[in-house]
Amino acid sequence: MDLQPFLDYLEGQDIQGRSLTSFLEIQAVSLAKGHTTGEESIDASDYRVHVGDTHGIWDALRSLWEKVAATLFAQQLSVGSEDEPLAVTLGLARFVRNLVAGNPENQSNALQAESSIRKVLHYFTAYSQSLTEASRAVTRMLTQMSANIVTGNDATSTQFWNSEISSRETQNVLIRLLTFPDDGTKMATGILVLNMLKGSYWRSHQLASTVMGRRIFITILDQLASSFEGEADLDNAGDGFFGVAFASMQMLIGLSLSASLYGSIAIKDEPSTPQQISFLKVLDAHLQSQSSMENRSDAVDFLFLIPAISGLVHYARGSVKRVLPAQSPAPSSTASPVSPSPTTNSENQTEASPALLHSPDLKLPSVMSSVVLVSQCILKLSMNEVDGGRRGAEKEIDPVISTAIKQGVLIEDIIHLLRLLDHLLPRILWGKAQPSAHQQTANTPSAPATGPLNSPLDPSADDTTMAFSYVKRDLVRLVGLMTYHDKAVQDRLRACGGIHAILNLCVVDERNPFMREHALFALNNALEGNSENQEVVAELKPMGAWDADGVLRDIPGSIRR
């Protein structure tokens, strides 16, 4: 097809005029589906080559982009405007999107107009342009065009990415697109980011090593966080922005960038940040989706989780200790595993009164969420190797496990935190009648309860307690992992009173599903091959037993101390 009339039109006419819009729309269809003139038929791929090789086409398109940018900023189209530049921009973006698809030479030529394209993108990512469907459609098309320009082309990806990394935040197109309130635009932006990062360790590493890269990474995590609630299954997140962004995160993890990325979003003097929690959720889902670690280097990539869990547990230990009432006795390292819990001890009811609590630590819920996520990641990494060993595979113990075992303070911090959590978060049994001491002495009918009277954290406060779900269960799982076939750690566990702490967790707790079973596994690992630990358990005599209603009853003839 002879495109010369089109080129003459672009060079001699203003962009106002419906003939230009119509031409762009017709050509966009031909570039996508193939072109037919009379008996001549050209498939789409060959037609894209033909149009791209037409002399002067790229100079004309660059000139048109410049005119579009100048017109948009000069006229400052009002919201809801039906001015022709809007239709021309949409048609031009669709035309270029189809022209560059799968054609590296056309992709490179299209970026000759990068400066003007960026100006147009900046204009259409303003908040005012998100208020009408017509403007949102243009933004979507511009984003799809940009994604096609960089797809499978390292040169255009590098050029576009470098412009993003070197720009100011207010001028950064990726950040503006990621926060644009339109699902179609966000999905196209996710594809744009994925295509630019794919196959390039250097560009991917800049997400952690450059200021603007970190801002882009944080923005992606923030958008992912807003999507978590709408996606029940991370492994089947679909084809929307969530699925595309999750694929990008998996690619970054596969490039051994987890430690760098996790550290880059840390904030000084903050034990955990919302972005770190979002990244840990993605990392946990990534690890859970893998049936086994492919090689040893994969596990080495995640050694940063060991100092992370150590720091989180240490902070949580100090925070919970400050939150608990000042007059609460420190949990004894030798307390009987059947001693009364706050659910049944009337004295503890007074100690747990909210009026006596210290100022709550607002950081604690996020820290607890991080503790659970990091614990689950470590457990997944380690269990692959343990399972492989039990099947007879000749595998050296995972470095994550060996490093965790060598952490001199970690086991003591975990045990101390578990004891403190037993005071802060007494076990709960949904639907079970748990009469309080006041109810028993007043001979009033028992009422269903979700927790002890005046508990420091009311289990009915979902927003607060959800962050504490699974904490005790996963911490005791870590204890079981660390004591597995390691007498030195088993001895340290006994020295800090950990055996009694584990025994206290051999109960049902709706906030910690299967905690009892995991506590029994941990106890088995702590006792295996350790006669001293076995003697500690053998010396214990129960002072009470739980009845069918979940109430601790004294055993006749037993004497409490």
C-alpha cells in the first residue's frame, strides 16, 4: 500500500481533522489482522515490516507525536472534553502499538519520539484524566504501546528503563502509571515493568541499588498490598495486575535478589515495614509453590531470613514485656506446664486488667506478622531438605538450618517470647464455655467466651488479634526445627526452661491451629537422644487436667505450690 498520501498529510496539516483519526484506526486494524487490497493480501507481520520500511514514516510519526504533545499542553483539555486531540492520541497510540508488535526494528524506531511520548504519558496520568472513561482509554492504550515497544528488545528496554531511573519522582512515568486508578492501565503497566526487567540482572538490581529504583519497587509492593485482600490464592492470582506483578516478583527472587530487595525497603529504627511484609508474603507464596529447592544455591539466597527472624523475635520479646502489666510476675523458667493459665487464675484476671497495661506498642502487630511470615519461609526451605533426607537422598543439611542452629541467642529469645505470649494471648476455644473467676464465685450462668475476662488483647478485636494468629504455632515449629538432631541446642533449650514452655503449648488454641501437634513434634525432637531432657519430663507430675469444657481442674490429692 502506498503510504505517501498519509506522509504528505502529516507534514502539511494540523492534527485537527477526522480524516487522520479514521486513517489511523483503519491502519491499526490492518497492522493487527493483515491488509487486503483487491486481490492482494498481506499478513499482519509482513505488513508491519512494509509500513516500518516506508521511507519517512518514522520522521512523520515523530512529528505527529510532537504536535500531539504541544496541542495537549497548549489547550489543556477540560474534563469530559471531546476535542479531536483526544481521539487522535488514541488512534496514534493504537497505530504504533500494533506497528511495533514483535518487530525489533520498528520498536527501536518508535523510541525516536520517546521525549514526546513521555510528555503525552505524563499528561494522561494526571488525576484529572482519570475522571472520564475516554481519557482512561487513552492512558491504557499508551501504556500498552509502551509495553509493546520494550517487549523482547533489550535495547529499547534499556533506553526506556534508564529514562525512568534517571527521572525525578514527580516526572517518573512508571510510578504515575502504577498509581493510576484504572485496572486496565495497572495491568498494562505490570506487563511493561515485567518486560523491561526480564532477562536483565542489571536492570533488576537497580530496583534495590538506586533511589528511583527503590521508589518504583515500593510502589509495586504498595499496589500488591492493596490487591492481597482480593486474591485468596496467590498461586492462582489470575491475569490481572496482581498476577503480572507476582510474576515479576518471582523473577526477581529467581535472580537471587531477595536479600538486596528486602534490605532496600528497610527503614532505620523500624523493626518491620509494610513493604517488607508485602514482600515476605510474595516470598512465602513463591516458596510454597515450589515442590523442592532445585539446588543448594537457592537456599543460600535466603540466609538473610535468619538475622531477620532473630531481630524480629528480639524486638517482639522486649515489646511484649513492656506491654504486659508492671506487676505481672516474670514467667518462670521452671514453671509447671500444668500451672494455671490466665484463663483460670483469678489473680491473673486482676493482673491483666487493661487499666494496668503499659502503653501499647503500635509496631507490635506488624512485627508479629513478619515473625509468622519469616518463620514459614524458613520452615519451608528447611523441610524440603529434611524430607529429601528421609527419602534417602544424599543431601547435605540445608545452610538455612545450620545457620539457625548456630544463632546463640535465638533459641533463648524464642522461648522467652513464647512465655510472654502465653500471658498476653491466652489460648481461646471458640464456642466453648469458659467461665471466668468472677462468674464462678457469683454462681451466674456461664456464657460462651472467646477469651479470658479483661484479657490484654480482646480476641474479638479482629484488626488487632489477626496479626497475632499463628505466632505461637510457628515459633514452636522453629523450636522443633532447631532441636532436630542437635544436642547442643537441646541442652540450651533445657537450660532456659524451654521444655516446660513447650509442654504449656500442648493444648488446643483456635488462634493457633495445630499448635498442640507441632508442640508435640518439638517436644519429641527436644527429647530424642537427650537423657537429661527426658529426665526433666519424667520428674513432672500433673497437678490438674483439662475437662471436656476446656476448664483446668485439680487432680484429687495433688498439692499446688
